[in-house]
Amino acid sequence: MARTPSFRDRAFVVRTYDFGEADRVVVLLTRDHGLVRSVAKGVRKTRSRFGSRIQPFVNIDVQLYPGRNLATITQADTVTYYGAGIIDDFERYTAACAVLETAEKLSYADLPDASLFDATAAALHTLQDAEYPTLALDAFILRATENAGWGLSLYNCANCGAPGPHSAFSPQLGGAVCTACRPPGAMNVDPEVLHTMWLIQHGHPASAEHAEKVHRATSAHLQWHLETGVRSLKIMEQA
């Protein structure tokens, strides 16, 4: 039987948990191989060759050997470390955790998504010195969900197409809604909230005046489309 070749890829660690006495299962968001479940053997030992690199907020160049259930990490080198400015600030840290958790939930095994990987890298870079971390997180969520096919209509009515601006937002209908289409439970929003969402999604500077309501609408949009909630977002809400 032919031996399955190892492969290299760029990756972010999106989740880990201990395995056995010294190993750790590492879930990787890779650029060219989608979501990869792997094991880093001996990584919990103090003399591990690459233990310090297998952590969140690090863009790594990783070599993996495929296995039946888990790939094995055989080498890992740091490409970019994003932890500076993030790990010592609670708001940036929780926002960065939400970025990684969202990226994991929007990715699939063996389905490459370079756009999602690049958006994750850009979001972590922005969060290193972001004055308003929730806006950086929301910009990532809006771009990532649009990339996944869940783009919002933020001006015209998402249901009937009536031109805006509108003053209601419905996650289930896909964005702004007019008075005639507004379903029960739709959020009341200032049209400037929806305008701010459009601005940050497309990389334009935006005022933080409506940041709280932007985050509320964006979080509702994301969690409506996911089968499970995003734990990091709940932690942010409780803080």
C-alpha cells in the first residue's frame, strides 16, 4: 500500500484539548486544506520542539502527516505572531477568540477556503491595536458570512427589495426590512446602524457611535445561521 504523503500548509490553531499524558489534539484552520483535526505529540512536555508555536493567534507554517482520524503535526514554524496587543487586553482577547471560533464554525474538513483564512489573519492583525474591538470582530463576521453565502441586504429590503433606508433589521430575512415586510421580533435600528455595518464590511472607516447596536445585529445574524451558538460571543455579552 502506498504511503500517504505529508503536506505543508499555513494554519491557525482554532481549538485544542489535552489527549493522553503529553499530547494535545489541535484543530487547525488551514489555508489550502480546510479544517484539519490533528495531534501534536509530546507538546505538553517542557522540552517540546514546537509547543510554544501551537497556540491561538499565531499564523504557523505547519507540516502534517495524514492519519485515519487525526493528522500528526511533525513540524511547526511561526510566520506571524498576533498575540501582542491581544492577550493582555480582555476586550481584544475575547474578540480575537470569537474570530477564531467563528472561523472554525464556518469552515469544513477538506474544503479549502483561502478567503476565510486571509480574513482571519486580517482580523487578528487589526485587533492587535484596535480601539474598538467589537467593530473589528463585526467586520470579520460580516465578510466571513458573506463569503459563506449569507450576505446581508443593508439598504434595500431583504424580503421585497424596496429601496431604503429602513429602520428594522431581521436576521432570519437577511438584513434590513421595510415596514410591510417586518416580521415579529425584528430589531428596531437607526438606519445609520445599517450604514455602519456596510462601511465596516467593505473596509471603510466608521464611527463607533453605533458600535453596540452594530454588534448586537451582527451577532444575531451570525447565530441565526449557525446550528450552535458562539461561546465567545456569550462571554463578551456577560462582561
